Amino acid sequence: MSAERQARDAMRRGMFLSQDGVVLSTTLRALDDVGILLPSLEAERSLAELCPELTEPGFGALRVALHGLAATGWLREPPALEPERATLGWTEAGRVAMERREEYVELGEFLATFPDTADDAWTRPWTQEQTERFHDLVAQRETGPSAGVEGELVASHLDGGLLVPAMLWLHETGRLGEAGPDLPGGELGAAMADLLAGVGWVGDGAWTESGRQARAFGLNFGGVATYLPLLARLPKLYRGDLTVVPDPAAQEPEWHVHRALNVRISAAAHRRYFADSEPLFAEIFNREPVSEQPRFIADMGCGEGSWLVHLQQLVEARTRRGQQLAEHPLTMVGIDPDSGALAAARRNLEAAGATPLLLHGDVTDPDRLAADLSAHGLAIEDGLHIRSFIDHERRFLGADPGAQGPGWSSGVYVDYAGAAVSGEAVESDLVAHLRRWARHVPRHGMVVLEAHCVAPQIVARNLGSLHGIAFDAHQAYSKQYPVDHPAFLECCREAGLQPVGHRETRYPSRRPFVAVSLNRLLAAGEGSPLPSTGTGAARADTWQPAPDVDLEDGRALHEIIFRRGDIRYPATWCSAPTGFVVSRTLAALEARLDQAGGGETVRVLDYGAGTGTATIELLKACRERGIDRRCERQGVSIEVHLVDLPSSWYALGHELLRDCAWTRFHSLRAEDGGFRPLAEVLGGAGFDAAMANMVFHLIPPRALGRTMEQLASVLGPGASLAWSAPDLGPAAPGTVLLHDPNRALRERLLELQGDRLGEAERRAAQARADRRIRPRPLADDVTAALARQFDGETSVAAYEMLAEDIVRGLLVPSNQAEFLPEIADRAQREETIRRLMLDEVLPQMQAGAAGTGLGLNFHWTLGSYSRRP
């Protein structure tokens, strides 16, 4: 790794820890101010004991404080919803950190001197009090190495809390020079020089490599600083004397955040996400016929209009719609509750050559937006609706008894009166909110960028890798309602919104948490989402299951892959990797359609199709993109050929897809029990693309070369092969392989059984288990076999699987019978699996680096290849 990359990674970690330092120091200062901090360290007590006169708003705010301390690893558990059960049980790490609590409190006192929201708050000279406090804190900072992990963490907090206001002020006053900082004179400049030199960012007045990275992050230091007006007043919130203004409609001045600076920082931070969303929008506005594309793009919470400007330029430069704007104009609609933001959005959009419509509104009330659009001659359903980090800012209307969430959220929340609110109530409110939107977006759906909270125990294991402590705190204090990523997707589904799996992006992509997600959400209609269903045409299969085939095994697997077996909603653990395969196949399919003439057939192979997951997702995408209608216009046919060994899984795939005229089913099994050549199976037909979804990890290494030769034999030169595999190692840090929990279960079972089985029986059982789940498959084996026939690249990603789905996966009848053959009785086997998994195996694994809030982070290997000419 280059020195520059190391410095950038270290700077990112430092940025996150500096945000934590600001929030923790102001929190500890406030807890000390209200008389809670020291007594809580003397004996474990509840908030009801520590604050006998505790008010509902005070308790709501204090829960936020305790949640942050738990997320730092300083309290044993997050706070309960009742004051009598919300205790401050300090961990050993927390007690070590609190040996320096006075330094945290002093830092909090210094940061509380920045409570201003005026436009010039970060450009005016520092006051004498600010300068003196800063000077004293810099002078007393420890310059030697900190002792232990906790000592390093404390030093990062204390240094970071000083760096935040210093770097933001230098940035806003134009003093972050290219060669080195232009520091002010006097006591303040001398103290800043000492601090920047002390953390290794400046040497002899010039930036070091670390300093150059810090300079590049100059504006980002303001992210948490914009909430200092709120954090400075935490003692009043904890006493219940103050609460954040609940609603812009109240027309009271906003005091808790420096809004103008916050909007500017957010716009800069969002550029990455806007760029990543470009393929999604390019695909929508390249569709034909152009007349069926969205009539307008509506950005709810548009701010200064930066995303709309970005999309205006994208559409103009890179899409078919951009070439036909005279015939099919595209209106850019910006909606925001702030008049100043709307005025800025108008200026920016007009400067970009857009046709803007600017409206007052907020995300909580789509009915009002529908009425306002109608007044301007636009139907709300004719637009593509977008929003960035705004759904969690909706007004909390309260739990809706008719809208049930999954109960997975780990965040901390208060209602508009300041009282504590459960995660279940927030999810219920979110489902009701999304339902209000779902009925307005039946044609083009929504593109949603959203931030998520992360379970405190996961934050504590990943300090410096995410903004969970600071984000959860300032969002909760200011009455905002983010939920965990899996809870958000489940609430979308409960509301009737279907995420487009092949277009989801998660940030970060490999760690055991998701802090930000980008999704396109479509209203899930009634009936089948597949194209060409119910045609009554004769099937062109060369295999079909026996009429009396037992589908229990296939249904058990299918209900893990699709939520409740509903093909509209793929499970989150496999939707994105399957989406990777589908998106590459779609690109190949559409490229072939661009060249195809009337009467031609485009063929796709689904190798190892199983229950048909990849084909289902491909066909759904084809229908949503209008590829079925495009084929009718061009006179082109599409065939999707599914190939696998006969099984209950494959039979279930046939039942799910037999009504789709595009599908063809074939068996790989020869009469002698071996494998038929793939070219023979497919009747010599040539294919334009192939998918192998969740397959290659099941193939023995000795057979991989032959498998790749077979695939190459039916693919034309340059034809694509996209694949995913969840059990190919080695697993990246912070992940495990899909079957690692099952392997751990088997090891534990054999340990418990001891010598009850004879050696021959043990060897036979192990061989049977190894056929079901390979002992330690490696990605290198697959890529080496591919390299003989294909060109391309292999990548890795990580996706969470819920603990309940991990257990259900092994409980699939054929899985459990083959992998644990030592237990003959099915009921006893299932009870053993549940007990060992839920009581021993999964808790131990979840306590490790791959543990997530609700399950485990699984390593996936993904491949995008093409047949060598």
C-alpha cells in the first residue's frame, strides 16, 4: 500500500474518531453538569435513581447519551425504554477511559463556546475565552505514546475534539494553504501550530503527507461542528428544559444546527453518491420509447439543487432523452421547506440550462405534493421521484397499528415532545410513511439515498470506521429517525415497495455494517412480475419434473431466497450478489438486442439454476425495462435456458417459471447417472450470455476445468459469463463464508458425540457431509479454471445474512439430512440444529469480527467474464 493511501486511510479513521470525540466530550460535560457522571461511576444505578425529578424529555435526551456511550464500548448495553431499567453499567474499557474524564469535560466546555448559527460563525476571530481554553488544552495534551488500545482511543478523541474547530475555522477563513497552513498570529496561532505539529500534520511549517490528507478533508471537519449549537446545550436537554424545534411549520427559528454550513458540507459529501447513481439514471433515460420515460424528476429535499443539476447534465450528455429534449422536455422539480434553498436551487438549475419548477413541501406529505404538481399541470405518477438522506427527517406521526415493522432497529429516538420512542414505533411510522408514497409512484418509482444507524455493539467493534456515534446522537437529539439497513429494506417491502436488486449500492461494501444505501424502489403491483406469462404456448423444455415430485425441499429453500416465497421481494442476503449477475447479463442482452434483426433469437443460459433465482430476477428486470415490448417491436425472441440436475429445488424452479414463454428447462443428468455434455443438453444452440449464480462453490476442484470447457463450448466469442459464489475462500477480514456456521456446527456436534460412532461410520458420514458442503473451497481454483477459456475479473463483496435465515438454510430438509447424517431422526436433528446454532455457534461467531447486528457478514466472490475469441 502506498504512503498516500495509508495516509488517506489513517485520515479517514481520524475523521470518524474526531467526530466521536466532539460528541463524547460534550456528552460527558453535560452528564457532569447535571450530576450524573461521577455517581454512575461509584455504583451502577438507573437513571430513575440518578435523576429523581427526571422529565420525559430529559429521559429521552439522556437515552441518546447512554446509547452513544454503549456504542463506544463504555457501557455494557444500550438504555432500556424505562428510566427504572436504563442503567449506566460501565465496562472495564469505559472505566479506564473515565480516568481521564476531566479532560473530556474540559474539552466539552471549550466546544460549548461555539453555539452560534450566524453566517459568520466560522469566519469571525475567536474570542479570548475560546483562545485561552484552546491554548490550555493544547498545552496539557499528552505528547508521548498512549498506553494500550483504550489510551490510543482517548487520545484520538481529545486531539480530534481540538482539531475539529481548528481545521474548520482555518478552512472557512481560507488559511489551509497548499504548502502549509497560514496560521493567525499570537496565542491562537501558536497553539494551532503546536497541535498540528503534535499530531504529525505539519513539519517546519509545511504539510506532511498526513497533513495534505487532512487539508483535503478540511470542510468535512465541519460535519459534526455544525451541530455544536445543539451539543453546547445538552445540559438543558438532559434537564428537560429545552427540546429541538419539532417542525418547520412551527415557524420558530432553527437554533440547533448551522444550517447553511451543514447544507454545503452535505452537498460536498454527496457528490460521490451522485456519481455512483449515474448508471441507474442513464439506464432509465436511455430506454425506448422515450415517450414512456418520466416526464419530470422531482427531488424532495432538494437543498441547493445539486443533484438535479448533476442529473440535468447527465441526461443531456449521455442519454437518448438528452438528444430529444426538444420533443420530450424534462422538467426538474425541486421541493424543499426552506425558501432560501429553493432560491439557490432555481439559480443553479437555470444556470445549468434546466427547466425548473420549485415548490415548498416536505417528505412527510406526498398528498400535498400531488396537489401542487397538479396545479402546474403535472401528475405525480408521471415523475421519477428522488431524495437523498431525507426520509429519516420526516415528521414522526406516531406508530401506525396497521403498519408493522420487523422490530430490528437499534437506533435511539425521541418524539416531537422529546419523549423516548421505541424502534418498533419508528419502523411502524416508516412503513406508513412509505405506503403514502408507494401509491403515488406506480410508474417510475423512487431513487432513495438513505443513511442508517448501526447496532451499538457493532459500532464499538468498528470504531474509526464509521460515523455511528456522532450520527446517531445528532440525528436523535434533532428528532430524526434513521433505522438499520435491513430494517429499512424490510419496511420498504412491507409498504409495497420493491428494491431493484441489481441497482442497489451499499456503503461500505465489505464491512459488517451498512451506513448508507442507494436503492431504486418500485411499487410492487399485483400479479406476476415476469414477462410473457400465461401465454398458453406449448413448452419447449427437454426436461420436466415428475407429476408427483415432492417440492418440500425446494419450497424451504425458496422461502429463504425470497421473502415469504414472494418473488417480488428477494431476501437481502442474496439480492445484491444476484443483482450483480443480473446486471452484467442485462448489459450483454441489451447489447445483443442493439444488433439483432427481425426473426433472430437471443439466448441466455442459467447454469446450475436451482430454484430459478437468477432467471426470476433477470425476467423481472426485463419486464421493468420494457425489454419484452422492445422484442415485440423488433421481432426478436428471447430464450432463457435453465440447466441443472433434477432435484426438488429444480422442480420448484420449473413450477415457478413454467408459465413464462421465454424459459426452457434441461437436465444435465445422463441415463447412467453421470453428466451429459452441455452442448448436447442444449441441442447445439449458441448462447449470448450465461449466468452461474451461487453455483461454482459447489463444484469439486477436479471438475472445475471441465465445467468451464463445457460453458465455453456453448457460448459465442465474446459472450458474457457472470457468476456469484458465497462459499469461496479465503474470506476477507470482517467476513465469513456462507457455510462456515454450518461447518462450526458440525465440528461441535462431532465433539459432543465423541466416540459413539465407529471409524468407518464416521468416515462415511463425513464423506456424505463433504458432498453437500465442500470443506474449504477456494476462489483461486475457480479463477484458474476460468482463465483457460475466459477473460475477465473476479471481485469480492460482503452482505449480511440474518441469523434466522442462516438457521433456516441448514434446516432445508436435504441440507440437514446430508450434512448431519449421524442423527437419523429428523425431529431430533432439527432440534439439535436449532439449539446448537442459536445457543452456541451463532452467538460465538456474532461476537467476532464478522458479527452484524442481526446475523453475520458473508464473503461473496463475484465474476464478470467473457469467452475468449
